[in-house]
Amino acid sequence: MTIQRVVVLGASPKAERFSNQAVRLLKAHGYAVIPVNAAVASIEDLPVVKDLSAIRDAVFTLSVYVGPARSAALIDDMVALRPARVILNPGTESPALEAALRAHGIEVLQDCTLRMLQEGRF
């Protein structure tokens, strides 16, 4: 069985942030987690990727923790990543982003990564 790779866009080194909690919970559930943050080198003992274009491996899920103002400039990078699905966590919803992803055959979920994991729906 191959381990599913999950990218957390907007991962934070601050333990109280939902994106950091997602990194920890994904790790605990056995996923290969790739945190993305331009400002830090590691989060929860995982190496951090500075931007989506640096990821070369196949990605199962992209979990988004950046708002529409920041994600608008990243739409092309998200499409190029070709994840099987994208989870838009609360506060990250963007009609333009959703339309672009769906136009490229990428499943989009408006949901909460933490709740999905806790409820066995991930």
C-alpha cells in the first residue's frame, strides 16, 4: 500500500493554528505530509516546502489554509500540482479557485480537514 501524500498550504509553526493541528493529525493518521510555508524551514519536525511548484511527487490531497486574497495568485500552481482533490477549509472558499480546479478535473471539497480526520471521512 502506498502512503497518500497530503500537502498543507499555509501550514503554520504555531501549535494553536488549525493548519498546524492539521499537520499533526495527518501525521498521526499515517499520511505523508508536506507543509508549505515560505517563512520557516520545518513544522512539526517535517521539512517545509517554500512553494507548491517545488513539489514533484504525486499528491492525493491539497488542504488549503490561505484565504482567497492569497490563493488567487496560486491558482496556476495548484492546478499544476494536479492533486486528486482540494479541501478548502473554512475561510478559504473562493469561487474563482473552485472553478479553475474543477475545470481541470480536480475534486473540490468545502470542508474541514480536522473534522474529516476526526470523523473518519478523510
